[in-house]
Amino acid sequence: MATHPIPAAEIFKAYDIRGIVGKTLTAGAVRAIGHALGSEAAARGQHAIALGRDGRLSGPELADALAQGIRAAGVDVIDIGCVPTPVTYFAAHHLGVHSCVSVTGSHNPPDYNGLKMVLGGETLYGDKILDLRRRIAEDDLRHGAGERRAAAVVDDYLARIAGDVKLARPMNIAIDCGNGVAGAVAPALFRRLGCTLTELYCEVDGRFPNHHPDPSRPENLRDLIRVLAEGDAELGLAFDGDGDRLGVVTRGGEIIYPDRQLMLFAADVLTRVPGGEIIYDVKCTRNLAGWIRERGGKPTMWNTGHALVKARLRETGAPLAGEMSGHMFFKERWYGFDDGLYAGARLLEILSRAADGNTVLAALPNTVCTPELNIKMREGEPFELVRRLREQASFAGASEIITLDGLRAEYPDGFGLARPSNTTPVVVLRFEADDEAALARIQQTFRAAIDAVWPGLQLPF
């Protein structure tokens, strides 16, 4: 008979555990997951796990429950408190435990929370997350009495970045933390690097009263764009709810999407790692491959998902990877985990070498493109829609159909993408083209293809 109630299957996602607090994600469920996580850690020879949490109102209760579960497996917990997720990842390295878990709902609404987990340097995803539920169901749990102690690592994190990243000149920037936990660390970091700051919503408030903390959505960048227009800041940086993703806005209000940020990072990294492999996900601009090759690098398109990209980074030893969602992974000079704050620091380092960083950003190759667009469907339907597109749809004029992750149709003058999200029941779409006419043509091709295999869907384009 199981020691714990078995948590709801729906909270075990592809890259993390995530659910609605008090409904699908309860303290009892998190305690059980902690016991399973501790048991898995022990089986891997891990003796301690660093524990951090974001600024959500449910964080303290769930972190306590998680710590109880981990300790019940005989594994120690090192509590680093309320910190951005990348600081929790940093703690795993800095404290020498190589394992950590962050209690975070990332950029989900306030009533959500979840867990991002690393054991022995490996981010858990897919079957390894599902295996935690199996352990609970089969009572395959170790029993012991681990200890809990506190550790302060934020100062060491700030010192590590400030010791590595050097700005060529002082910069005046605006930052928007969206009341997420990045607000507890970002202002101190950027002041330490020599920046003058305009702060927006840097008070940590798990209700997110001003706007949703997701910089991948243009509507969440409106306040930052307004502040840049009204003030004298050179650049705007925005962070998501747990600080592992970066958004960038120019003084003129242009959003520099992460795939264009990655161009800048790749050009910089390849000056020190000649021939290095640069990994990017299927949602990124088609300009990246040529840009990387021109600078002597090896471009690799990969599946979307922070855990999948991190796994690929470990396998290949690549110095850099990035995702369209805003996750940036620096292995060169850093640890290979996604960190929006560190990415922001590296961006400023590059831009500070120019008299005006906006000119550097404006010079990056650009296209006509859409942000991520979502088709909302029922659970399981997005995968079925993409399967039908792969097997039945035709995409006239496409030079290549890439099925690495969803379906990406490449054209001489652009691309269209449809992929099922691994975290919510939506099909994610993205379109890019050389001009508006080409974009409209590619979108019409996709509209016809989707309508042919699944008539009547409400399409967001």
C-alpha cells in the first residue's frame, strides 16, 4: 500500500511538475513528490538537494512540504529561500551538491505553482518525471531522516557574475521584473555592473498586480516601452516570473526577440570558441543558421523545451544555446543553465562596447515575423492535429518540411511552424518571411492545411 496519496497524473508535465494550488497541486502531493525525489536522489548517490522558491503566495507552504518529503528519504535539504530559479541552479554548483529543486510556477497565473528539478547535474524531464509518480504509486521509497539547513547564496551569485562580466562603459537601463522573484536580485546585479536603473515592478508580489510576468508576450512589455519613450534609458530588460527568461526592448520600442538576441550572443561566443556549436529551437528565425556559419560556428536546430535543450547542451558540449521563449543557456564562462539575469548581463557587456547599444541591435538581420500564436484545444488534441498535418496536409512551394518537433515548412522566403505544446493544450504557431506579402501567403497555406485536416478551428491569424 502506498505511503502517500498518489498525485494527479496531469501535473506531471514534460519539463517540470505544474498544477493549480489546492486543486491538482496540494501540499500532500508535493510532500509525496519530495519523498520520491529524495529516493531517486539517493539512488543516484546524491546526499543533499538545494531548495529555492519563487515569490508566489503558495511558495512557503509547498517548499515546506517538499522539504519534509525529501528529508523523509534520508536526503538533506539546503534551503536557500525566495530566489530566482537560476539562483537555485547556481546553488547546486556553488554548494557542490549538484542537485536542486525550485518551487516555481514560472510565468503561469498566480494560482499555479510547480517544481523544476535537477539531480546530479541532470534536469529531469519526460519519463524521469513520470517515474517519480511511479515511485509513489508503487511505494518504491527510501526512508531516513535528512537534515534541513539554510544557506545564503545570492551574494555569491552576484559576485560570480560581477567578477566575470565587465561593461566597457556605464549604461542607463530600465528593467521590468513584473513583480516576479527576479525583482529580489536584478536591481542589485545591474547596479553592481555599473548601470543606472529605472525600476518597474521590482517588488516581489505573487499576485502579479501590474501585468503577467511573461516577456514573450508583447502586451506585457507595454509599460517598459512607455518608460523607455518617456525617459532617458538606453535599453529595457524584462524578466519572467522566476527569472530564467529574458525580454529585450530598444529605446525606440522595438522588441528584440530572443532568436535575434541569440545572434548577438553567438557572434560574441564564437570569437572565443572558434567552430563552436550553437543550438537553437525550432521556433527560431531561419537567419540564425547562416549567421552562425558565417562566423565559423556549427548551427544545430533542436526541440523546444528548456530541459531538452539543456540535455542536448550536455551531450554536445556546445558553448551556447537559446530558445525563442527567452531561455538562454551559456556554457562558455557559465554553467549551461538558463538564466535571464545572466543573459541580460552578457547582453549589456556586448552592447556597452558601442557608443549606443541600439545601433548594434538595429544592425541585426531582421524579418517580418509573428510572436508565438496559440490554437487552444482540448487535452491531447494538439498532438493529433500536428500528426494529421504531417500525414495528410500539403504545403505547396515548401522547399523542406522539418518534423523534428511539430511541423516546420521552409520556403525560399520564410517559414511556418505548428507544434504541440508540451505544457498546455495548445498548438504553437510561428511565421516568418522576407516581407508582408510572403508572410500572408505562408499563413494562408497553413490556414488551408489546418482547415483541411481539422475544420472549424478558431485560428489566431
